[in-house]
Amino acid sequence: MTALYGYTLSAPRRGERLSGAALESACLSSDLAWAHLSAEPEDVADAQTWLARVLPELDPSTVQALTGAGTRPRSVHVGQGAMILLRDVPDDTIEDGGDMPSLRLYVDARMVISLSRRPVGALTVQSERIASGTGAVTTGAFLHDLVEIIAERIDTTVDILTRATDTLEDALDDGRPTEDERQEATRLRRAVLGLRRHVSPQRDALEALRLLDLVPKGERRRLAELHDRHVRAVEELDLLIQRLVLAREGIAGAQAERLNRQLYILSIVSVLFLPLGFLTGLMGVNLGGIPGAGSPVAFWIFVGLLAGVFGGLGLILWRMRWL
């Protein structure tokens, strides 16, 4: 397998799209180049072979981290360069609580190698900038631009989740949550937890990234700002988690209150009609000696007695402030 695509980043062929043998040659030359490879399971072996040709100095553990299945955001010094593992917000949604697509990078003074198993929207934006001639021309600028794109996408997603949480809280103000609102609270909580699970270690990875010798001092200051944006994003996500916990508690409390009210009504009905059921059952037995069996007005007397018992019980309950 050859690289999926790539670009020259330095003059005189800045922004030229390359592929195949031309891209491999550019990575081996003194000019700065970027190559992107597929790390999908069926392409891993070919990607490892490509890396062995272009970067024979990489140790097996680094190659495995760049092409393996599970990646956690981090930045580590590797030989003459660095390995950087990041996560990007998916182009569709994270509302199902799924993983954010991983982006694996190896960078040094003369090349940038990226790998991914899923489409990474930040790479698409980065490649468009480079193709238009407005992209980075140094390794440090490439890293800053890429992390900035990811930070903007994370901020946008956090804003969407914040507005959705605001809408949910407004809908819950009436105190009568619906099943749709309960499901919305669950969906939002999954999305927020899924986002925070990756943004939090990525915050630490950016802190390590800006301290690498590969990054110039000017880019370190710019990366520090992006690190602060990740810190604020984590804080916003923590606040959203707390708000959604309160929303879920409010929904559970409202549902419990509704159930208690219904059980209370059933209890009152039982108190009122239990004596009536006892009396009607007693007078309805098919045995001799039932009082008033031969009287034509006995039925109406019995009905009046039941009405009196019903009214008396209602008065007692009212006096006890149960009604």
C-alpha cells in the first residue's frame, strides 16, 4: 500500500498534492512533506511496511502505537521526532456516546506522517488549507494549525451540547417531564461523557506537546493557548455533567412524586370504599335472617346507611387533612 495522499509543505512546490512513489520520495528528501496513511485493519500491514521504508529508525512499539487499534491521546519524544496521538470530533455526531476518531502523528524536522482508521474532519480542513497555499510551512505551524482546527470543532460541539442542555432545563421547568425529555437527558449525558473521556487526556497531551524540543518557542506560546481552550472545554463538560445529573434527578423526583400522588389517590379511594364493600358483602350473603329482607323500604334504608358511612369517612379524612 502507498500513502492515501500527501502534500509538499515547503517551497518551491508548496501545496502540491502527491501520492504513490512521488510522495514517498518527497518524505525521504530534505523538503518538508506530509503523508497520510490508512490504519484500517486491512491496511495495517501495508502501513507498517511503508513506515519501515520511510522511517526505518522507528522502534516496533512506536509503529504499533501508530497503527494499533486502541489509542489514548498523548505526546512522546521518539528519536529525532515525536509521536502525537490525538482525537477529533466526528463529522456526524457523538450523541450515541461513540468514540471520537483517533489521529496518529509522527513528526520531525522534514516530514509529517499521519494515520487514521476513520475519516478525520480536521485533516480534511488542514489539507484544504495546504492545497490553497495558505497552510503551514513548518512542522510546528502544522501541529498548531491542526490542533487549532480540532479545538474549534470541540468548542463547537460543546456549544451545541450546552444549548441542548439549556433547552432541556427549560422544558423541565413545568415539573412534568415526558418520556422524550427523559430520553433526551440520557442521550446528552452519554454524549458529554463520551466527549470528556477523550478531551481530558488530550488536554494533558497538548501540555506535553508544547514542551517538546521539536516545537519552536513561538509555536509553544500558541499551543499554550490551545491547551487553555482544552482546559476550558473540560471545565464546561464537567459543568454540563453536573447539570445533567441534576436534570436526571429532577426527572426522577418528578416521576416519583407523580407515582406517589397516584398511589395516594388510590389509598383514599380504598379507605372510602373498603367499609362500603364490607357492608354490601355482608348484606349480600344468601342466608336466612338478613335484616329487612321482607321490608319494601329496607333497600333504601341500606343505601342511606352507605351514604352516611361514605360521608362520615369523607368528613374524617377532611378533618385529618388527607383531602
